[in-house]
Amino acid sequence: MLQTIIIPDTVKSDNQNGLNWIKTELKKRNIKVTDVGFPEEYSFNEWEKALAPFTKDIGISTIFIAIGGGVPFILKQIELRPITSMVIFLICGFTGKTGTKEYDNNLIEDINFQEIKKKVMRFFIYNSQDDPLVPIDNGQQLAKNLDTDLFELEDSGHFNKDQSHEDFEEILIDILSIENQFEDE
């Protein structure tokens, strides 16, 4: 059975609306959604402690969905832990400076992309060409680092309510295609 673990943004943002939408849609389809219960305020160590009890259940049937500052967090966790995952969905992804103070103050550096690529079968990366917090070149660099394609969306901003992007329809379609592949194997 597939399980998803959603890693929220480290910056308070109303892009949580899209995450809530995807949780609801996945549950409607009987896909397990694990709620880690990350502390509201981001701290790498505190978030790491929150994720720790769930790592024993993470395996090849686990899908991660991370957004914004949750992207470098989960990449570092995969690098450091004996975690393998079938697929990771990265939204508004970055691993270097963005020019956004809230992200750059909590920057996770020295991510070993080669190690991560050994542990993850497939990456889906979505960035918007008009994201005011994470410039598109950050998503392009992330895709290059992971040797994968970037889905560049238009008029999606930071994937939040302000940009009329309250759902993640594109991501749901991709997750359901992965679910079908998983069931076929």
C-alpha cells in the first residue's frame, strides 16, 4: 500500500491550502497519508525529531511531497538516513540561496545529490515561472542536480491562494499514475 508523507513549507504561507487539498484527494482514493505533526516553527533539529518515529515505516512504497523550505529538509533527511523512496514530489524546490530572507536564513548546505539519487527511484519537480519567493532558476538547478526534468508552470506563483492555485491537480495526476505502476508490479 502506498503511503505519502507531506513535508510542509518552512515559511508560513497559505500554500498549505494546496497541501490540505492533496491530503483530502489522496485519502478519498484510500492512499495512506501520514501526518508527521511538524512543529509550526521551523527548526531543522525539531523537524528531524518529529520525523524520526516514522522512519522505520518509510520504504519503497513511500511517496514524499515537499514544498518550499520542506524540499531541502527532506533531501537532507534522505541523504543522512537509511531512507529509500519510490518517488519524491518537490514543489517550489531549491537548495541554494533564493534571495528570500526566510529561506536563506535556514539554508541547508552541502546536500549530497549523488547519495540521494541512489535512494530515490524518481523525482517530480514543479516550480512556477512567476514564483515571488523561489526564482525559477532554483528549480532548474535542483532538477539539474537530480538529473531529472523540471515541470515549469506558468501563473502559479508560490502555489498558493494568492495566485488562485489552491489545488495540486498536476501532482495528483502524477501520483495516481505512480500508484497504478506500483499496483502493476
